[in-house]
Amino acid sequence: MIEIDTEEALSESEVDVLVHKVNAQNEEILTNFSEYLKESGLTPRTIEKHLENIDFYINTYLLYYEIQSPHQGYDALDDFFTAFFPRKAMWSSANSVKENITSLKKFYKYLNELNLISNEELKEMTSMIKQDKEAWMSLYDDEVD
């Protein structure tokens, strides 16, 4: 896993190289996550939805403001759901927030099983979701299924 130190200043070309490396790493993670979801018995359509949600989070959001690897971005959900997602995802809605939360929980549970995030980090993330989920969904006018 690539550890990213966002404190050091990088040139534009160094940023491009780093983003490319993290993107390649993310593609491998997504491929393995897909296999993990298949083994859990989910339908191909459900797996595809989870992969789309996670791809948007790790390859768009986590690489947008600050370059972060997925294991470093477990605690960035509040900014994602309150600022980034409503502005950058034309399809964002209360239902899509709910769907993304489900995908993120599965993904970070998977990373925890690989020991890429600790039990404490997973617990912190799930606690944040419990605490903030309603506020994130309340940003939208649509009804939740």
C-alpha cells in the first residue's frame, strides 16, 4: 500500500506520477474487492453498483483535494457526503447516500480483513456513519426507499 505524506510539497509532475501510482493500486484493490463480493454471494448488478460507488470515492474524491490511498481515507466521509458528493455527483440523493454508505461499509470491512485498516479505524468509521448518516441524507429532498 502506498503511504502518502501530503505535508511535503510536490511538483506537478510528481503529483501526476503519484496519482497514477495510486490509481493503479486502486484498480488492483477494486479487482480483488470484486472477487470478495462475488464470494459473498451478491448478484452481478449489486457488485457493479458497489464497485461504481467505491471507484468514485477512491479514484475521484480521495485523489481530488488531497491524494490519499483508500486506507488513509476511512475518516473523510463527512467532507465527502456534505461537500464533495452533493456538488460533484449529479446523481446524488438521499438514496444514493444510503447506497454509498452500504458500499463503503463493505469496502472498509474488506480492508480491515486485509489488515489495511485497524479494528479501531473501522469502529471509528462506523461510529461516524451512525452519528452523521441522517444529516448527510437530510441534504436532499427525496424520500429514502
